[in-house]
Amino acid sequence: MGVSNNITAILNFIAILCSIPIIAAGIWLASKPDDNCIHLIRWPVILLGFLILLVSLAGFIGAYFYKETLLAFYLCCMGILIVLLLFLLIFAFVVTKHDGSYDVPGKGYKEYRLDAYSSWLRNHIVDSKSWNKIRACLADTNVCPKLTQEYITADQFFAAHITPIQSGCCKPPTICGYTFVNPTTWTNPTNPTGDPDCYVWSNDQTQLCYNCNSCRAGVLGNLRREWRKVNVILIVTVVVLIWVYIIACSAFRNAQTEDLFSRYKRGWT
């Protein structure tokens, strides 16, 4: 096997390693209890990771055994996958650019406004059709019930750094002026007209604020927070993949030159 093919094989092995954090990031998103009800976000990352793994493996085999057709297939497919990964990265950054959170005086947690998030997220993730399924899923999870086990007193709860979903779905908005009984039970609102969600809140543990706009905003806030973490992994990975791809293209051209030169020499001997 020529030097260029050796280099291409090594680079493809690096690309195989690069697919691992992409797959791991997708699995991490899928395993998060708070995001378990949003199926749309997990599959693009996992699918791209597995495709990069398979294409890189094909490139490694093609370089090791010098299968020129397989190498050309690898370069073509990897170029497409890098473009798709870049598109996913840019798209995720754009739609999660706006932050709907705001500080609540005297509280350790934040609250969230639905209209502050991008229209794409509002129209495709928490639209009326999708929300019925997400709401039912949230009601079946332990996201809200576990708050009553972790925080007993009002002081403990008000100082807690709860997740966006817990802030939006498990309690009424602070502006309503409800009195704390426990994290999922509140009574006697002093300002029920402060927010439309004040009238939506229910102490029924299967209802809570799952129908509130604050709950939709909390879901998007959670999604934004997790995607921002995944974006860091994707940025590092795509930079490495582009570097690997450029060198692999150069090595492939050199391998073709070596092969042409070898045939030329055989023709004169």
C-alpha cells in the first residue's frame, strides 16, 4: 500500500473516531428526561453520526485495500455529509439564537416567554398539533413530581435552580401571586389577571400548567439549552472532519498520480 493510501487510511480512522461524539451527543439528547417528549431533535444528530461512521469505514477499507472506486465513493459521500452537518449546525444556531428566559426577583430560577423564541420553534415544536402529544408525555414523566421530593419548604424551592420545563410546567407564573404549599400545589392568587396562564393553572397533578404558554416556553428553553451544549461538540467535530477531508482529497490525488506514474514506468520497462 502506497504512502498516500496509508495517509488516507489513517485519516479515515480519525473520521471514524469523529463520528463517536456525534452519535454520543444524539444519544445524550435522547436520554435526557426533560427532552424525552420531543422526538424530532434526536434523530438528525444520531443519523448523521452513523452515516459518517459508515462512510468513514468504507473509506478506510478502500484506502487499506486500495479500492479506487470505494475511495471515490467515500470522498463524494463525506463531502455531502459535511455539508449536511454544517447545515444542521447553522440551522440549530439560528433557531435557538433567541432566549426567552428572564430573571425573577428573589428567585433562583428563571421564567420563560413563548413569544421570545423563534417562529420556527413555536410553529414546529410546540404548535397545537404537536403540543397535545408533548403535553401528554410530560404529564406521564417524573419531571414535576420529583420536585415535591427534592424541595420541602418555600425557601428551598425559591432558591432552587430548576430546569426550564419545571419552571414553566410545574408551577404557575410568579406574577400571578399564588401562595406556595408545595412545588406543585399553589393557592390564593393575588394577581390572577397578571397573566393568562394564571387562569390555566390547576392543582390537579395531571394538569398543573401543562396547557400554559409558560410550559411551551419552558420546553423551548430546555431545548435551546441542550442544543447549545450539543453545538459545541458539533463545531469541534466538523472542524476536524473538514481538515481530514481536505487532506484525504489531496492524498487521493497523490495516490492516483503514483498509480499513473507506476503504469508509465511499467510501460517503458
